[in-house]
Amino acid sequence: MRVADRPIPTSIVLDPGALADWPVRPVFALEQSPVAPYTWNDGSVWNDAATVWDAPSALPVWADATCDFTGCTIEADAPDDHGNFPAVRAVVQLDNRSGRWAQYNADGSPRDFGAGRQLWIWARSATDAWWLFAGRITRYDERADDTIEIEAFDYFADLAQPIGTMTPGVANDLPGVRSAAIVTIAQATALRTRFAAGTVKLTAQPTDAAPLEEIQLVTSSDGGVVFGDADGTIVSTDRLWRVGRSDQTVLPVISTNVCTAPLVVWDPVISTTDEQLAGTAILLNVAGLRSTATNPNTPGRQIYSETGQQWTTQVEGDVLAAWIVAQQWQPRISLDEADIYLTDPAHPSYVAAVGWRRLDRIRLLHDARTPTGTARVDVEVVLTAITDTITPDTWVRSIATSRAVTYTPGNGWDETLWTWDTPAAVWNY
């Protein structure tokens, strides 16, 4: 877990036999109805197997469904061209031959589980735990083959519903304060949030945007991004998000084809694309001020534009536009897709990747082919997408990253300031 994470529930009773031979196992925790499963003279059948005379008066808050799960996908997708991340989606399939996971009252309402209840998923080893997903169930389907399919989205989606016209905050608010004001007006203060303070001073005006859309606009007015973290916390950043997360304690080193690297990914796709490439940034704020910045060295005509931004002064807009172009003008490689087998017995160290999060920084090594052999590419990238595909047999974590944000230049003989016995000069991977 990370420093500011939501606490893992301690009241849940975990099935000791579920995936017991895995070095790290997932936990699928379903929130149960807090009311008693039956009461005296409520129509319950005396010899019904589900009706026990000395059953507790109320169900526990959480039930561990890991023993009955048959499949799971958790999708934390990459942002769009404007840097807006989507909500995280989880789909879990359960074996329901026991009838445990779909019981209904006489009026057709769900007895224990269903839409509106929470789904929490984390991974645990003998000594530690890592969040994977926390959100709310939107569909609970009982299928003809005695299976249950659950679809859930993280709490990011709770702020996506319009609430009518609002005027959050006051003039000269910083983005973090303004985002908190939006959450308060939306009556969503029960959600866990962690908003970066930000730097620009904001204008204040009425808006019909959904609370999430308004928070995204406020944050982008400062060059930051908003996303749902693995523990269900809604997080915003300032414009320095490419330097990585402050709660990341280790910089992982991975490779596409350098066999001596600590972790070699499967089926990598190294790509250079024009996604989020910008040689020109054009920003327009609510008062009609226009800020433009250009780098003529960008190949092609790639324009990043935003309207309705809420920075107050021309200087703030100009600085932001110049910052965007400085970050996005140059095409560089990214890891467009790659797979990591977390439970591969041949590589037990790979299980450490279970703790990676969106916006973590990763060092990527790639030996690129050249007409005379190969050339080492040694860059750092930011994780932008993570998809977990879990079955009772295997766990595959698929990742994608931003374009390279920095690099380590290669050193050749007699080409740098290093001498033969310089302590700081060490062999690379």
C-alpha cells in the first residue's frame, strides 16, 4: 500500500484456500446489504437451506468472493487527446452454482448484493497488500449457466452526473480549492479526494457542466490531470505530473529486449505517434483572452487547443501555453502496449509490478536495430494505462506509457568526462 491509501477492510473473512499457491492473490470483496437476511414471520421457509435459525441479525459488510471467481478484467485506460482520463472499469465473473451470489426477495429486490453496492479489489501477499480497484456496481447480471457477471466503475464516475447550474468557489481560487468546492456543491464529500494545490488563480462563473467535467476543466487550466487512483481516491495533479508520483518509492526498470534488465515484458509495441503531440498550443479563457505558443521544429501541423479555461491573467495563459508546447512538441518513443505475467514461476520478481499505478515513472530500455547492429535507447516514461486480466490460472498485467519524458545518453570510449576508474561510472544493463 501507499502512504495515503484507503485502509484495507480488516473485518472481511478471507477464504484461506482461494489461490493459496499464488505468490500474491487478488481479493474480490462485495459489499453486502446491512439489513438482516430474514426476520420472524417475513415469509421465510422453515427448512429453506438459506434460512438458519441462529443466523446473525445482520450480514457482515464485506464478503470474499475469490473462491468463486472465474474471471476478472480491470481497465484503467489512457487519457484522450486533451489529457482527460476515463473512469476505471472492472468486470468480474462468479460461479453461482451454490446460489450464494444471487438471492432475491419476493418483491424482486436483491437480498444481499446488487447494483449500487460497492466492489473493492486488492492484492495481498503474506506480508503486504496493494489496491487494484474500488468503486460501485452498475450491473449485476445472473446468467442461465449459473454465473454472475458484475460490472463496476470507480468513484470517478460518481461525479459524472450533471447537477444543474452551479457557481463553485470565488474569484482567485487555486485549482485545489476550487475542485474541493465543486465536490462540496455536488454533495459528494464522502468521496476520498486528493487535489493538488495548483498555481494559477481562477475566475469564478456559473456552469452547467457535470462536477467531474468542471474539475477536469479547472485542473487543465493549470496544466494538470485528474484520474481515479487504484484505491478509489479521485486525484488531481499540477502541470509537473510527468515527473512521476510523490508516493512512488522505487523506479522500476523494464525492457523490451535487453535480457539483463530486471523485468522483460512480453509482446511489446514500441511506438511513435502524433497522439498528444503539439507544436502549437492555443488556449482561450472564459474572458476571451487568447494565449498561443509555437515550436516550429515540430514535424507536421499538430495543434493543441482548449476553450473555456479559467486562468485569470494573460501572463498565466501565456506561461501555460508555452509549458504545454515544451512538453509536447517533440515525437518520442512510447511503450504502446506490453504484457507482464505477474504469477510466472520462472520470474518471481515480476510480481512486484502489482504495485504499479497510473502516473508512476518507469525506466525503459530498448535495443533498437540499426544497419550496423543495435543502439541502446534508455528513457523514462510515465504509466498511463494498466489493464489486469485475471483468471484462476494466470494473471496478466498489460501496460501502456506516455512518450519518453527524459533519457540517459550512452557513453562511448573517450567521448565523455568519465575516466577508467571514476567511481560514478558504472556498467549499465
